[in-house]
Amino acid sequence: MPMWPNNPWRHPFRVPRIEKPRAEGRFHLTGGRRLGYAEYGDPSGPVVLWFHGTPGGRRQFPLLGRRAAEKLGLRVVLVERPGSGLSDPHPYHAVADWAADIAQVADALGAERLGVIGLSGGGPYALACAGAPALAGRVTAVAVLGGVTPSVGPDATATGPVELTRRFAPMLSSLRRPLAALVAAGLLPIVPLGHWAYRGFSSVMPEADQRVFADAEIQAMFIDDIALAARGRFQALVDDLRLFGRDWGFRLADVKAPVLWWHGDADPIVSLNEAQGAVSYLPDVEVILRPGHSHLGGFADVDEILRLIRSFL
């Protein structure tokens, strides 16, 4: 039985309500699958696709970014990966497979030119679009915010938490459904306690991320998003980890579009060394180093990020 949209936990106690997106729904793909999305900003403006982190969904977009999208006249569309929110589950073989679906999304939006932004776990998917024949010539620029780096193949630089996905890739593949059910069983009961869970999680994060999480707007956005993304019962979370532990299906040298790579030098999940290793393979890249920033520092710079992406459209 579906738990949403009539979910009594939609607004957990002490969590501020947040304005809904300008529009949201599903893109219908060839073969019958659907991808959930939410739109922000100017519906007639240049299109920027934003790919959420892991976990996440269609509302993982800060209010600062929503206001900037309107001011800059951008049509920002957040697309949920399979198994998150309104998106049907689907086991991609590699990260590169995402680009074929996004080509259909771009067609549905009537967008011949795209800016693409990927946060954390969304970073590999953003890069995949910029290197895909299905989107050749359409992606004008990519922004990667604290993006995950490859753990397999000649471009591999991942260490620490991301490198663990390579070690557990066989298990994540063979047990993807039961693992998602296990994650859902552990996390769904926490949703009504979102305010306290958020505070507990932020208290163990690095100091720089604690400053990001102290913003009441960020709290409202994150909890609103996770409550909706959980409709997919966290299959997308497991599938992201599964794909991070495999060859991505493309080389970083294939990414011909300009890449703007934001990274904090205090990031404990994707270290600066990992990021520097990855960007060394990209043909056209600018690194924006954020001293003292941790993994989610990109949220604080989202207006600047959108402004720079706008200059390529």
C-alpha cells in the first residue's frame, strides 16, 4: 500500500513547512518507465538539470537556489533517479546508462542546450551526461559539487567510504532488493522524528557541515525531500552505492563540456586528493576550492553556481 501522498508523517513535528516546487510530476520514458521531477524558477528560461545526492530526491534544492533560479531566469529541473520518490525502480548496469534516460527528459523539456549540476552522489551522473553520445552537443557545462569519484578502472581515485562500494559491489548487486528493504525498515520509522534525527545526524558531522545544517531553511528542505524520496523505499540509495562500486561505463576524458568542480578542503567523504586525481583526467575543468568547507559546502554557494552555469547557456 503506498504511503504517499496521504502520509501523516509529511510534516514531522517542529519541522518548518516549505513552499512546494513550481511544478512536479513524472517524465514518461520509452518502455513505460517513469522518472520523477520537480521544477523551480522560470518555466520559459534556459534549462538546468540538477541531480541530487545520495540519498535524495526531487526537492533536494536549497531555498537559496530556488530564489536564485527565479532571479536568473533559469528553469531548474531536479530529476529523481530510479527508486527514489516518484521514479520507478530500475537496475542500471552502469552510471552511463542514466544519460540515455536524460536524453529523453531533454526532449520532453524541448531543451537543445542544457546546464547540468550534480551534488555528491549526483556528480557521476552529471559527468555521464556530458560524455554521452545520446546528449552530444547539448550539455554546455557541468558543475560538480563535492562529487563522488571513480573506484574502478583507469580513472579510479576513490578511497575511504566511496572505495568501500567497490569491495561490496557483488553483494550490493545480488542483494539490492533485500538491502533496500532493510534500509527502509530502519529509516522509515524515523521520519516522524525528523527534527531530532536531523539534529542528531548534524551533531556528528564535520564542523563546516554543521554550519550548513544549522540553517533552518536547509533543515526544512532536507526533511521535506527525504520524506518524499522515501516513497521509493530507498532502492535508489542501494543502487547508487552499487553503481559507484562498478566501472562507470565511460572515461573522464570523454567529458568534453567545461566542468566546474566545487570542492571543500575539509571534505571527509570525498577527500581533496581524490577530487584532484579525478579532475586531472578531465579535458576542460576549473576547480573552485573552498577552504574550510566540508562535503555539503556547495549548498552555501548554490546562487554562485547557478550564475556561472547561466553564463554557458
